[in-house]
Amino acid sequence: MYRLIIEENKCIVEVSENLSVAELKRLHSKINKGIEIKKVDTITLDQSKMLWAIFRDLGDLIGYTKEELREILENTYCTEKKIEYFSLSPNKKNCASKDIATDFITWVIEWSLNQGYNLIIYEGKGTNKQIRGAREIVPSIKRYVVACLRNKVCAVCGKREADLHHEPPLGIPYELDDGLQTGFIPLCREHHSARHNTSWEDFKNKWHIENIWLNPTMVLELKKVYPGHFKNFKKENYLGGNSEK
């Protein structure tokens, strides 16, 4: 109903031509009482555009319109997080905060990995069109790598059935590996070979990637995903209870 336009020497409030004289008088009275400027933590326009691009391209992949997929994923997210439904428009009163939008983007990318989708986003048009993978748009690279570990997905390119790479190298026989001596990153054969042919610093800087150090709970979880690894991990040593090799 209202739109504020800021020019060099004045501010203009644009209103709907359908406003009655009484409504215009009430608005004028409110403005005369002074204007309070308040900073609010709202979803940014870039975050909104990114989410709609994800819903568009992921929806095309799995057979939903972007509006349908947005509703499905936001309902699921809000139910899981136990929060109120929110708008993705920065101009709406019930818009998401910047932090919620950041977490939602990360959550949607994790959801796509868990469902087996290799998320690809198309940005721009014509000669300016760019193709970007999930790794390039995810707000939290560490959360992304953890999701890749859980799904055996190459953290660089998104290929499935990735190898579990020790980073830094293990340096001891695999029989002594309890999963807590090094960090890890899942890599396809191509990027696994590429890592062994260059330094870790050069590799991670090129792909903007990080390795993940596991805690005992994560090791226990990932033993089921990578049955040939963590042979020296014994549950009772770290978590109590019966031994689980």
C-alpha cells in the first residue's frame, strides 16, 4: 500500500490511488508525528533470489514448480525447527531474518543431498549465464561437507559413491584407525587423485573446501556408511555401552 522513495533532498511516500481521503489524512497525521528509523535483520534480496533459483532448478529436476517446492520445503523446515511460517520477500512483515534465511539455504542443500539430487543452479542469462554447484552457493561449507560425508557424495563435484579421504594423511595402518586421528573429506576418484597430486592448501583453496574432524558419535554413524573404515573404533571406549566394531 505504501512505498518509500528516497531522493537526494527528500523522501517520497507513494500510496495507492485507491486510498480514501480519510486514509490519506490518517497517514499524513502519522508522518507529522515523526518517523522512527529502525534497523531490522531481514532476509537479503540476494538470499531471496538464491532460494527462488534453487526452487526453480531443483523443482525442474524432480517435477515441481518453484512455488510448489518452496511450500513443501518451507513447511518441512518450519515443522522441524518449530518456527512460524515466513515470507521470502524482504518487503513483507513476516519475512525471514537473515540468519533464518542462511540456515534455510543450507538446510535445503542438505535436503537435496539426502534425497540423492546433485543440485545445479543456473544464474544469469545469455553470455552471462553461469552454472554453479551446491558447494559454490552453500553458506556453511563445513555443514555441506558433513552432509556429503553422510551421503558418500564428492564434496567437490557432487558425484555419488565417493571415497573417504583422510586429510591430513593417516600415517598409520588402517587397522589402527579409529576415525579420530585425522580429518576427512569425501572425494570421487578424479578429485581424490587430484588431491594426491597437489598440496592440501592448494587443493582446498582451489575448490573452497574444508576437511571435517569427527567426534565419536559421528564416527559411529559413519561406520555404517563406510564399513571398511574406522576398524579400531570401539564404542565402549568413547560412548559407553557394548562394543561395536
